[in-house]
Amino acid sequence: MRIAFADLLFSWPPQGGADADVFHTCREIQAIGHDVHLFAAHHIKSRERTGFDPAALPFPSTRLDFDDAAMNRKHVPARFREAVDAWRPDAVFFAFGYFLKPYVMEALAQYPSIARFYAYEPFCPRDLRRFKDGDPCPFDYLRTPDLCRRCALKSLAPEIRSWRFLAWGRDYWAARAFMPGYHARLVAALRNCRAVVVYNEMTRRLFAGFNENVFVVPGGVEAGKYTVCNKPESRPMVVLMTGRVEDPVKGLDCLVRAAVRLRRLRDDFEVWVTRSDWPDAPPGFKATGWLTPEALRDLYGQADICIVPSIWDEPFGMAAVEAMVAGRPVCASRVGGLQEIVVDGETGFLFDREDDATLADCMNRLLDDAALRKRMGMAGRARAESEYDWPRIVASHYPRILERLSS
Amino acid sequence: MSAGRRIAVYWSPGRSLESALETMAQCEPDARLCAIVPPAYPLSESERLLARDFIHADEGRYTFRHPWPLLRWMRRLRRERFDLLIVLFDSPRLIAMAGAARPRKAACLLPNRVLLTVPASLPGAMALLLARRLKGFCVYALIGLTIHLSKTRLPAIDETDRIRKFSE
């Protein structure tokens, strides 16, 4: 089968989980015998996206460059249509995109298609997170569009008023996503897809009524690049939190509260976090700076426990999978996709959102017991190898999804 | 041509400083690179190698009534007389800072290595920010009117059966 991948935000090297997901899905689908071609938009004045060099990818690709004037709801779908039509695919896989994605889906509606969503893009025009004022938001754009339109405008007001957009706000304006007709376009695009692919069960349930063929496919890691190093017993022990920890939804505050609580009982541990500066860090906390993927893999080797205390409904939770594949026990909050990754009591512990007391207990238990850490780390490694290694993910999930395209 | 040029890169969170220094070292191999970083910034090995000078970005605490720490910091930057001052985002604060530092040229380096020129004087920076803000307010008012005066027509959704099916 000839499958065209259409992505509006792709960058390589990756700038997020979605880019890595697109890259590995293309590569592994090609490896199981399909022809793939990635068509990806690149906004040349993007403040966040670096774009990519087509020659550096292990599969055929075309970069569609857009300047400010062309990055709109007319030119972008037209360029995609022209490029994809010329390649004559049998099916189209719509990968990452914000508000312009439904326009591209509409332009390529004649092809059988799959749409992949990496967070809550169709449900939250505010910031794709469905998280507001410190709590998960009970509303979603597909069901309560007028409420969500007002919320999005309020949230994007600083960007619009200062006329300085990041990709999300720029797309919102370019796609005229505030217009009442945008909702109908999005619903039509979703219903036209033969299959929708998401990261977790919670997102799958949100699609009820808009597309019945929703598949849960997790993200993955390159397990071969990680080696489990047996860390020698040393003091202080290291509790590690990785990812974009500056982002309040990642729950660093919860970890700080838990660590401060635990320090009253013991002081034989340090907390390391991957942030670039932390002038007011409490005692016993250390900022490692931003790290390259190689340095990050080394850092997991130096850690004793990894913590993922997110307070929003993480669609996936790459930090947890990376820690597991590095053979480290994980304490993660019971949210979104994280609760599907960590097996409570087996590969680590789950605790309720923002429950620092339980997190402190879990950390204490793991810090006390080297054998438990090792057992959970090994169980995590085995689970990551069997469930979250890219070739296995594609081989076990995509054949039945691709069947939908030919049915 | 670039021999002796002093190029300063003002830090931003993330790994942007390192890649900006790498880009500038490739584009201007003879230039003297200076990194402006906060006092507790954990410099990476390659950042240490790429930049010849480091300046601590220490604006201190300032308010509208007590702007002296900020003015001192601006004076410090002006004294450096950079040939090119690079900021890594074109936020109003960074554009105003780049203008106030009065380098010979100022630019914003985008992640894809494109250099966007920004005003290298305070009046120029203020004019740019004012024009943007004016346009932004007009567009914001237009969107606000559209949202408050229009209603989305919802498609028919029979969710009960489907929700049951999805929950199984």
C-alpha cells in the first residue's frame, strides 16, 4: 500500500513526542512492506519549529515551505493536495497539526485516511490540554463549542493583543478557528476518516459520536539505545524528574512538596530535575540543565528512582517509558496515559494527582529497599521492551488499522 | 569581514542558547561570541567552549517606581557596544531590551537558523511594539465580536449507544 503521511508541524531532530512518533511510524510501516512518503509543512519564520532536511530521513519525504503570507487556510491545503496527488497514494495518514489540519483533511478527503491525534487537539482550542485553572476541564470543543471558543479567546488574548504568535495562536488565526463554521468542518473531517489513532483510553472515549473506529496506539522508545546499568549503592541516592519540568502541569511543585516532607525523615537523597536554571531551588535539589538525548540516557543510569508527577491528563508520558526502559522504578500520577504505562506495585507506584503525601510514602519505600528498586526496574524494562519498542508497536497495532483503509 | 566582531547572545530557557552559539560560531567563525546568562545558569561544556565571554544577566528586582537596577543593567549592556545582539525569541521584553542595549545591529535568531532583524534602538523597538499592539487590539476586538455574536450549530450526535459501546 502507498501511504502518504501529511504533517503540518514536523521537525527533525524531534521537538516533541509527536515528531518522534511520526518518524518511527513512517520508518516501521515502511519496514513492514508499505511505501511511505512524508509530506510536511514548514513555516520558515516559525519561532518553535526547526523543520527538517529531507535527505536526513530514512524514508522519502517532501518539505513544503511556507512563509507568513502563505501559511493560511487556502494555500496550505492546496499545496498539500498538489504534492500528495502527484505521488498517487492509496491512503493518507494525517499526523500532527493544529487548527489547519481539518482543512488539509478536507482537501485530501477523496483518499481513505487515518487521523492521528497526539494530545487533545480537536477537544481544546485553548491549548490542546483540556486543563484549566489547575484542574482537568470537563468541557470539550466538539460538544460545547461556544463555551470553548470563548475560553480559547481569553487564553490567547495576550498573544493576539501583542500580535506575536506562537504556532498554536498563529494557526488559530490562520485557520479562523474562532468562526462558528470551523466546528462543522472539524466534525466532517473526523467523520470522514476510516480510523482515528490516539494515545490512551480516555481520549478514545472522547471521540464517541464522532468516529467509531478509534484505536489506542502508545508511543515508544528505541529500547536498543538504552542499557540498564546497575548503579552501585551510593549516598546520596538520586530521585530524578525529566521532561519540560518548568511547565506547571508537569507537577514539579508536587515533587518539591513530597521531597520536603520526606526530608523530615531522611536526608540521604537528592532530587535532580532537567531544568536550565533554578535560582530558588530548595536544599537538596539540583537543576541538571537541558540535556541531549545521549546525556539524558546517561542521567537515567545515575538515578535510583524516577518521578512523573504530572497534574494534567498526560496523553502518553514518554518520561515514564524512558525511565522504565532504563531499568528504573517509576512513581507516576494516576492521570491520562501515565496510568496505562506504569503497573502499580509492579513497575513502580501510582499516586493520585497532586497527592504529595502518597508520593513521599512511595519514594520512602523505594529509597529504603534496594531489592524492590531493582525488581521494579527490571519489570519496567521488560514491559518497555515488550510494549513500547517501536518495531513492536507498529507490528502489533498498525496491520489491523491499515486493514480499515482497504475495507 | 567578521574579524573582531563582538556578537552577544542573550539566553533563553531550554537548549536554545547552545544551538544559537553553535549557529553563530558556524556563520561567523572569526567573531568573538559572548553569552549573556543568568548567574545560576548551568553552562554546558560546549557553551563554555563556544563563547569567549560570559556576562551575568542580572537585572535585579525593579519596579516602575524603582527602575534603577534595570537602568544600571541597560547601561552595562550599552557599555559593551556589541556589533550584533541576538535574542532567541521576539517577545516584547526581549525586543525592548535589544533596542535599549543599543548594539550596532540586533536580531532574533529563529530555531531554523533564520535571523530576523529587530530594531537596534529603543525608539525603533517601541514603534515596532506599538504597531503590533495596535493591530493586535483591532484583531482581538474583531474575534471577540465574532465569538459573542455568533452561535455554532451543533451536528446531531446520538451519544448514548456509542458511549456505551466505547466503554465496553
